[in-house]
Amino acid sequence: MARKTFTAEFKAEAVRMVRDGKRSSTGVARELGVGQQTLSRWLKQAEIDEGGDPEGALTTAEREELQRLRRENKRLQEERDILKKATAFFAKESR
């Protein structure tokens, strides 16, 4: 089953709809076709991004940077492993 992805603008609009107080989060979730837990996560993340973060919570920008750094770290580890194997191969060949 494919996972739905939503734009940042869509999420921000959903959060705004709940915060304006005219509708409940359940009603907004139903209206937009998203799960209640998903909308709750967006509300919590919006609060964190606005500075009302609990101890150790990451903002959206920090999460994105962490994902980028993890991808880069994985790529660098793969490159290192390739170089190790090549070094061992050529050291063996030169004997």
C-alpha cells in the first residue's frame, strides 16, 4: 500500500483550520481525508516549529537536516568500503 504524502502548505492549512476554532480536529481530518492521528502529529509538529517544543523535540528543519546528513553519511560509508576493497585488491595484485 502506497503511503500518501502531503505538501507543507496542505499541512499548514489543516493546522490553521483546527486552530481557528470553528471546527474540531476530527471534523477537519474527516473533511480533508486524513487520519486523526496524522492531523494530531501535524498539530504537535507545528507547535514545536513555533518554539513551544518539549525537551529534545526536533523542528521540521532539524528533521530535514538530520535525514540529509544520514543519507550523506550512508553514501560516504559506502564509498569508504569501496575504497577499502580496491586498496586490498591492488595491494594483493602488486605482490
